[in-house]
Amino acid sequence: MKPKTPIIISVYVSITFFLLSSTTSTQSSCDSPVVGGHTGAPGETGCNGCHAGTANSGNAIIDFDMGTATYVPGQTYTGFVRIQQGGLDKFGFSCLALKNSDHTTTGSFGLVETVRTRIYADGNRNYMSHTPCGADSLDANSWNFTWTAPNTNEDTITLYIGALAANHNHATSGDYGYTRTFVLMPQLTNSISHVRSNALQVYPNPVADKIFINGIASEKVKTISVTDISGKAVIENLRTEGANPITISLDKHPALSSGVYFLNVSTTENVYTQKIIKE
């Protein structure tokens, strides 16, 4: 009789391989390999570093907001990114926070949408981005995340995003890459604090000509200014009309072209900040 040992061993090896193959998990499609270095930050390209086309050459509407114009050390803020471009069905973003002084990573990101967004490191920089499962959407897509400020005042901090609107043709052609920035200044160290504008009613928004402000006594207002999304002053002292509501005629300021700005209302107690869109 022929020995059966080789057959038994062969069957055992086959069964063991099958069991290992069936129980070993593979990488989730929501956890595919990540690539940093495409936020448009210093030393980085935008999404066009991999995708064809010239950065910011498309017509997408991109909203990038951190809900504040200033930061308090250790405090957590909610970030929001939205990309809209008709006829496309795949969207993505990558976000990075750097100190302006030395362009090093600062603060820490947190997940709000655990399947649609992810956090990762590439070299000595930390990123927040979409996942493949959070990319598919027709005509527009949006994501939320958190960012916690560093425990100490790091002076001015800039958040950079690379945004992508793609046609899902499994190639790099026909895609559009964009870059945007959001500047956070440290909160004032004196008794005056910066407050999100929920206490104020600022309307209409978007605004074409006149903008109205309710919810604050005109006699408490010291100055009203407008800054762009990089934190640069566009109008330092807006003239007002009326009291209830406070009225501002933006058509008298040719420097205020169409775009996204911050309206800053400085009072004897606070500085109120409201994002406005000038048509």
C-alpha cells in the first residue's frame, strides 16, 4: 500500500491556505493609499500636480470656511469645504494647517464624517482629506471636519486646501484642480474678544449694493472693516448710514470686487466677524 502522508499534508496545506485567505482582511476601498503634498501650500503643488490642467482654470464654486477669523489656543473649530461644478461626478480635497512663521504643521485635525474623510501624515506634515467613499457626488460635494488650535499662540496660521472636481473617466484628463487658503489670526489678548456673528443679522448675503446690520446698538460701534480671505484689509473704516439697521453702501468702494470677504464690526466690547459674498 502506498503511503498517504504526502496526500494528507497536501490537503492540510490547502485547507490552511484557504482559511488564511478567507480570514485575512484586505484594505478597505475607503482606506486606499494616500498622497500628500497637493494643497498648494509652500513647497506643494495643487491637485494638478497629478491631474491634467492648470490650477484654478475651471469655473467651480468653492466654499472653504472655518467658522471664525481668529483662534484661541486649544480650542476646536469646525471646518467646512464645498465644491460645486456642474457636469462632474467626483470631488475631493486635501487640507493642511501651517504656521506662517516657518511653514510647519500646527494644530490637529479631527474626524466628523468617519467614512467620508480621513487624517494622515506625509513626512512631517499632517493632512485632512476626503476618502474614496466620500468622493462620489453629482455636480457638488461637501465635507465637515474639526481642527483644534495649538495649545500656545503660534501667531498667524494658514489653512491650505487643494480641491479637485473630476469626471471619473479613470484618467487625469478633463479634471479641474483648485487651491484656496483660510487665514486664522490669534485672538486679541486684551479684554476685547472676537465673536462669531450669530449675535448679528447681516443681510442680504450675497450683497450687491447696500448691506444692513441689525442686533447691535450703533453707538457701540467703533469701526467696521472688510478683509479678504487671506486676512488682508480691503477697507479699513467703512462709513455707515442710519442706526436701525446700520446701513453700509458697498458700491462706494470700488476696491471691493466680486468675491468672498469678512465683515468685521468692532465695538466697545467685541469684534464680530461675518463672512459675506460680494456679487
